[in-house]
Amino acid sequence: MSKATYTSGPWSAHESNAIVGQKLDDHPIWLRPVIARFETGVKEADARLMAAAPELLDACMAMLEWDDREKDHAIDFSARMDLCRAAFDKARAAIAKATGQPHE
């Protein structure tokens, strides 16, 4: 995979409805304010989804890695199942973050 050309995660939705990236000298790096919406709760939902973007991308990349190993059988079955479980765990955690639901 190529080197990331975006601000790496984790990101979080800040109480001011901005997306906050990694910290520099204990100060948050403000990535982007969330565009105001009139619908109740939409701005917060948008912020959660944007904040989960790095984890969602990571989960998708993990699933592609697992799929590639399924196709080429470069590693044994047990290792492929470990990749599968890890990919789906990442996906579940990212979806929980994006939707504001607890991750089990």
C-alpha cells in the first residue's frame, strides 16, 4: 500500500462539532469544522462519521488484506482466519464509532 497522504487517525468529534486529529505538544490539531445542519442530531452524526473515517479505511484495508491471502493462500488457514477475525473486529469497532453505539 502507498504511504498515507492524509492526517492519520485517530480522529475524534470535538464538543464544538469540529473534527480533531492527533495532538501536537498536547494541543489538538483541528482538521475541519462540521458544516452546520438544521436537522436535530445530524451535525453530531456527521461529526461521528467523519471522525471514524481513519478506522473505517483501516477496516476496509484489513478486509482487502484478508481477501488477498484467501486468494493466494500465501499463509495457512489458521493465519487467514486470524486476519478475517481482526478485519471484522476493526469493522465492528469503526461502525460503532461512526454510529455512536457501544462496541462489544
